[in-house]
Amino acid sequence: MQDTPALSTAPVATSEPIIDAHHHIWRLDKTPWLNGPVVPRIFGAYEPLRRDYPIAEYLADAVPLGVVKSVYVQVNVAPGAEVEEVEWVQAIADQHGFPHGIVGYADLSSAQIADTLDRQLACNNLRGIRQQLHWHKLPAYCFSARPDLMNDTAWRAGLREVGKRGLVFELQVFTSQMIDSVQLARDFPGVTFVLIHSGMLEDRTESGWARWREGMSELASCPNIYTKLSGLGTFERRCDQALWKPVIEETLALFGPSRTMFGSNFPIEKLWTCYVDLLAASRGGLGGLTPAERHAVLYSTAQQVYRL
């Protein structure tokens, strides 16, 4: 079993309020991919995650470092349990005051999509929906069965239901899917999209960077697309400011602070780091910002997008 990373001795800064726009909590017995057979996954070996990750542990990880609000993102519970997942997180929020926003799951292709969304909306903190669309030729990186689900008429009808209810759609795609994603955003100008994990740069070769940069530039040209500085350790499986800084800086140069927000992706990132070091590495890419721009990335952009 991989050891949990030791706590850092780096200085802790709590003077600026932070909204963590992307984290999880979960119950092992309600999360099939964690309690089922171990298979290759995008973030590598994950034995340390095969346990409960309760809100109390998240709060212990994040709140001492200045996190004052947060957004929960769905964790792929069993099919049919997506409404109960949102209800459970809402009950946690009612009891503990966290999380302040909830991103649930719904199958946008389902004929029952409107009913599912309306049942989830009975929970006051629901702010968005994530249906993971990322497809890759490498099986361990691939989640969606096909790269172009977003182009289906039935799926787009479901997205229309999301938009009608004023919910955000969390967009998770690889570089090869970015052109289709741009068209999707242009076809649905009334929907707010949040690009997860800064576009998931998985190929750091010169050509890989060029393709990611081109796709991100096209995505940034759509005013209804925002992005999260999250999941930056996924492919290298470490917290490394030297690796993260160019992604952060280039993302900010394209989207600007008013469309960029911080997310921890905890506890996935806990496989290789602690919250102290993750926050330090993330802040390391913000050095060129004014105080107001830094506040936007760490707080006010998420506050606006998720209505917190």
C-alpha cells in the first residue's frame, strides 16, 4: 500500500479566504469503483483511497489553511443513486456548514433527465452537474465509451434541461475533444461551462503542449467557459511547483483571473501530497497577479459561478 504523504512543514498562510471549487467526500460502501476490483486508473495506484473520506477529514485538511467555502463534485456512485448522493451531501452541509455548493451527476442522455434534475434541485446547495466526457486511446485514461457523446441529439437535449434550470455543466475533456467542446459551448451560449483540471494536459511533449495550448485558446474564446486549476498532479502523480506553474500561468493568460478558480481535487491529490503543499504549489503560479486578481482565482470567481 502506498503511504499517505507526510504533513509538510511549509509555512501556512491563512490571511486570504479561499473557496475550494473542486473536492470530494465519500462513503466507501456507496462508491463502487472504490470498493470493487482494483483496476488501472488515470491517477495510478489508489489503495489509500479505498476507505471513507468524511467531511470531518476534509475540514481538518482544508479549513486550517484558509478554506472558508467549498464545492463538492460527484464521485460516481452506483447507477440510480445520483439523487440520493446529492441528498446525502446536502444533509452533510446542513449539519456541518460545508460544502456550500454541490455538483451532482446525471445522465444527460436519459429520458428521465428532467425528473432527475428536479429531484436533485430539491436540495438547496445544488449548483451544477458533471457527466464525465473524457475519452482517451489509453484505457487507464478513458472514462467515456466514446469521444463524441457531446454531439448526440439526445445528450444535448439533456444539456438543455441543465441550462433551463440555471445549473453549471462541469466539462471534463482531453485535448482531442476540445474542438467539439468549443462548438458545444457556442451552441449553448446560455449554459455556463466549467472546464475541469485546466484541460487535463496529459502529454508534456512539445507537440502535446502545442495541441493543449491551441485547444485551450479556442475554449477561452468562449465567454461562457470558466476553468479550474485542479487535478494538476494527476498524470505526474506528484505535487511539483515546477510542473504546475507553467500550466497555471498559461491557463491564467488565456482565461484571465475572472474565469479561473482554485480547486484541490482532494482527496485524490492526497495520494501524493498534503493540502499545505498543494496550496503552496498552486499559489506559486499566481505570483504575477495583482491582489485583486489573486482574490478572484482563490475566492470571487468561484463565488460568482457557484452562487456561494
